[in-house]
Amino acid sequence: MYEIEGSYTQRCCAVLDKNRRRVAEIKQKEAVGGVGFGVDVFRLIVQPEIDAALAMTLVILLDQMFGSSRRLST
């Protein structure tokens, strides 16, 4: 069982395991040299306690539910 805490639309959320340990994290990518990135550019940080493919699957599902492409199509 996993729980997602935070805001995917702001690209600032964490995946917690059943013991509430942070096993994956989504963060906005930091700007480099004054050039900013859009919300669709982010970092996925995965801990060894969770399979990277499962973490990416959760990101895809979150994007289908709350992503910027969904906002554009409505």
C-alpha cells in the first residue's frame, strides 16, 4: 500500500509506504543559469525500497489524473 502526499500539479509530492516512509519524491527541476523550466520538467527521486518502474507508473497515473495535458483538453 502506498500513499501520495503533497501536490502533483505543483510537482511537489512524495510517495509513502505503509510505514509512512518516503520511498519516492517528485520535485520541480531547479532553474539553471536563470533559465526556468515548466511544470512538465521535474525530478523523480526513487529510494531502493520501491521499484523504479512502479514509481514511474504512479507518476503516469498522477499525470493522467492531474497533469497539464488534462487541463488543456477540458
